[in-house]
Amino acid sequence: MIYYVLGIGAVVWLMAWLIAFTVLRKRAKERIHLDGPARKWSSRLASRLYRSKISPAELASYSAMTGAEYVAAWAMIDPDVTAAADFSSTAEIHSGLDFAHYIHQHYESLDAAAKEGFLNRLVGYVGEQQAADLLAHQGHAVQVAAEANQPVWDLLVDGHPANIKTVADIAAIKGEAAANPGVTYYVPQDAHGEVGENIIPLPGFSHDTAKEATKEAIAGAKGEIAAHGLGMHLPWITFAFAAYRNYKLVRDYDQDPLTAVKHTAMESVGRGVGVIAGAKLGGALGWFLGPIGALGGAILVGIVGALTGGALAEEWKMQPLRKAQERFESLLETFGRSFANQLSTIRERVLLPYQVRRTAVEALAAHAARRYMRPRFWLWPDFYTVLLMEAVTAARSQLTQDLERIRPALDVVDRAPSGGWKQLGALMMNVPWLRQGLVHDESSLQATMNARADVFRERRKLNPSWTPPNLD
């Protein structure tokens, strides 16, 4: 029960941390300035990380699975190993989590040679536990020594002293066995060498099994078994959520099934690798704080890895759109440059509707002025003249607004020679009457329009609910 409480506490703490992290990150982004492509790429990645599509349910699933793997790994530590550690030390070791604390406190700080010695010593005590269980299972009355450092014998088997030697080579104990002929020495059945009168191989007792059990228990205590389990199970969670997310796009927005499959694969790989790598790294870093630190680190860094992997997956998904945009912009620039010798004509055409309206307004103003200057009007104003004057005022105001509306198009034409060919190409492509009668490459126009259609198509793949603009 304590494991589940600790897991829930870690998740709550994680969510609070993520909120604080988001606030601090927003403030930090305002102060950080990068240059060139690095700035664009990192800005896109940060933006996608901040606006990740990963749902709270998916994050909760990652946290729950990570916590479950660690709890399961500690719970599955061989009871013989925990009993051996409890018997051989002064620490109270009654569970896998107790054993993990014991390994963190007494094993991790040792050098390589000392770790090997620690392992061999613990293997010996594990062997004693396993041998005692085997002998008891065979029907013998077994009494374990009261202390781990009991001299000469480890067990009383049917009242006779016995020593359990978990060795790979019998030669290592022959001298001791010869010096204690009244003690029975039980050795593993896979030990090498010749047995003596009081050296007996115990069926079912294996040196390799005891050593592997001990190594596996230490690996489980350190979270290595949990990390392996995460590598086996977390990808299924990422795949399930990615598949469901893209299935809904196919069902609700008529997403292309092949695109949905590709995006599912990208999201599964990106988030799967991110969460697994993050969980393993977080568990390894958190182990320096102990077992609970390993659990918290695995959850925290695992989720950060999932967010980062998801952001990278979104970047991968964006690549076809970026390539389509680059091609479209290149064709726009080429198409715009084809009008380099016709800029004055284009400018005149942009101004033509305005010029026609201005001529009409000036004619109306002249007519109103003539009526205004007539003596009759000064004697008594007539409604028609006043109406003409008001119409001129309104028309001139409208002319000003018309000029402001066409100003962007004029600016496009004026800025084209200084690097605005793309904008000119877009203008000429989208306003058919401007290019009528002008010299231009129809095949270049068609290629540019096709490239624009490709951009729209790629955008629809990324967001099937998006509606292309009406360009008719």
C-alpha cells in the first residue's frame, strides 16, 4: 500500500513542478536570444513543447506505468535474497523496498573490487537460504545458526552441523573441510572439482542460480529491471494513444488513412523513445537520492522526455509542409522576377481603378463648384447644389480609403526590386486581371499554383479540420 501512496504523491508533486516549470520557462524565454537557424529551430521546438498535444490522460498513464514498474520490480525481488541480506546485516530488511534502501546505503558507495566482494559475500548467504529451503523440502529438520558469523557451521541438519559453501570450485574449500571432519559441507551441484568424504553436492542447489538471483535482486533494487520493463511496456502506451488520436482524425475529419498511419508511427517513435530514455535517465540520476528518488526521477524526467519526444515528432511531421512551402516560395520568387521589366505597367494597373474614380470625383467637384459660384446660389441655396457638395466631400473621403486599400499592393510593386519578388509573385498569381496582357510564363504560373495546392494539401494532413482559403 505504501508504494501506491508514494506513487500518487510523486505524481501530484510532478504536476505542481510542471506548472512551476512552465511559468519559469516562459519568463526565461523572454530573456534568451539566439541567432540564425538555431533560434528558429529551438523556438519551434520550444513552442511545440509548450503547446504539446499530449493529453493529461497520456501523461498520467506514463506516470502510472513508471510507478507500477518500479513497485513491481521491488516486490519481485527474490525473498531468499532479502532474507539473506537481513540475516547478514544489522539493518531491518523485510521487503524489496527495504532491500533497495540497503543496497543504496551499503553497496553504491563501494569501489569495483569492494562491490565484487560484497556480491560474493551476499551470494554466500543467499546460498545458505536456498540450501536450507532445499533440505527442509527434502524432509530434514533444519535449524539455522542464530548469528551470521557463527564459526564452523551454518545449519544443524537433523541435529548434525553443516556448512553451506556456495562456491564454483570445490578445491577452494577442501582444506577447511579436511580440518573439520565432523561437519558436513554442502556444495552446489554445478561446482567443479572432486568431492571429499564430508563434501556433498546438494541436488537442486546451484552456484550460478544463487549468483544470478543476487545480481538480479541488486539490479531490481537499483531500478534497472524497472527500466527494462518500461522499455517493453511504455511503447504500447504511446502507440495506443497515437493510434487513437489519428483514428479520430480519420473518423471525424476524413484524414487520409496512409497519413494517419505515418503520423501514428512518428508520434509513437518520438514519444516512445523520449519517455523511455527520460525514464531511464531520470531513474539513474534519482538513484543518488535513493529508491524513492529513482522513482520520482523516472516519472519526472520520463514525462519531460515524452514532451520533448512529442515536440520532435511534430517537427518531423512538419517537414513535408516545410519542403512544400520552400518550393512554393521559390517558384513565387521566380514567377515574380518574370515581371521585372513590367513594374511600371503593373503599378499603373494597380492605380487605374483609383485614377478613374478620382477623375470622376474631380469632374463632380468642378460641376459642384460651378453651381456653388452662381449668384443664384448666393441668393438662395438650392438643395441640389448642397447635395453635390456633400457628395464631393464623401467621395473624396472614399478616395482616401481606396488609396489606403491599394497601398499594400503598391508597396509590393515598389519593393520588388529590393528583394520583394516573392510578394510580387503572390500578387500577380492571386489577381488575374493584373497579369492580363502582360508577358509571363504560363507554365511557371501553373507550377506555382500547383505548389500552392501542395502546401494546402500538407496543411490539411497536419490539421484535417483546416479549411483552405477561397481564392476564386
